[in-house]
Amino acid sequence: MVNSNSSSKKTIQERSRLHHQRQRLIPTIMITSFGVILIGLAIYFIINAGSAQASFDYDADDVVHDHPIKAVHEMSETALESVQFLPQDGPQPKIVLLEDFYNFGVVGSNEVVSHDFVISNQGEASLIISRAYTTCGCTTAYFTATIIAPGKVAVMTMIYDAGFHDARGQTVRRGIIIENNDPKNPQVELWAQATVRDTP
């Protein structure tokens, strides 16, 4: 009988000890979780602090058709030193994208698809696109303009040719790199993704 009482007392003590441990763990878990959330938010805001993406309205009259260019694949290093920036104490351009990523979804292995990206100048001086190139020979891009006045937009049509390389059964990402005279965003990237079927 003594052994039974002693065993029962030990079991109660052990349960009590485990209960207190759990009670002490709850604040630690909550603080750790809160810290992880804060770190995640900080990383998100750091990554997006210099983002040129935003929402804006425009109509057909706002689209500039002047000094168009075609962007193709180049393997050379970027040449930002060749960009002609404006004096720091004067009006500046501001490049803003309606979107910087597009998903073509599933495409045929020989399909050619395209998507229009809109580039806006929301600054106070003309935005000049000095150079643009693609990340792969399968991708080209046509710009309606390379000189965009304040409040105006240019349209860039990105074209992806799934049959250029054998990408059957793969999901690929292709980009356009744009160098411009916005001092805060002198190099902007637009990306598209496509999942290529095994069949045409």
C-alpha cells in the first residue's frame, strides 16, 4: 500500500513538473514565432523597397511611339556606366512597371507566345531606356519607345519561342533587363514563366 501511494505521488509530481515545463514553453514558442514573423516582414520590405512595380492607370493616348527598339539576347556584362543620368539637384525620371512578372502557363513545345508589359514614367524628367537585352536567345522584346516623357508610358512586348531550344517537359523563366536613367532604379528586370508541354 505504501509503494502504491509513493508511486502515485511520484506520478502526480512528474505530471505537475511536465505541466510547468509546458507552461514555460508557451511564451518561448510565442516569442520565437513572433520573431520569425518580424524577420520575414523585414526581409519582404527590404526586397521590395527598391521595387519599380506599382499600379497606375493609362489610356491609349499615353502610349509613346518614338525611338522604338528590339531587345535580343546578349551575354556581355551590363554597361550602366554608359547611362546618361541627369544632374542630382534637378528633376528626375521615375520608372514604374504595371507588373514585372507574367506566367504564360502551359504552352506547346513549338508555340510562340507574347505578353505586353507597360513601363511608365512617373517622374519629372524624361525617362530614357539606354539598353535592353534578354536572358535567352528564345526571347525577344519590342519597345514602342525608349524616350518616355513624364506621365507617359511605353509598351514592351515580350515574345517567347518555346521551340527555340528543346524545353519539352520543363518550366522555364526568361527575363528582360532594362537599363535606364532613373537613378533609384537604373536596372529593372521583367520576367515571364512558361511550362512547356512534350507536344507541339
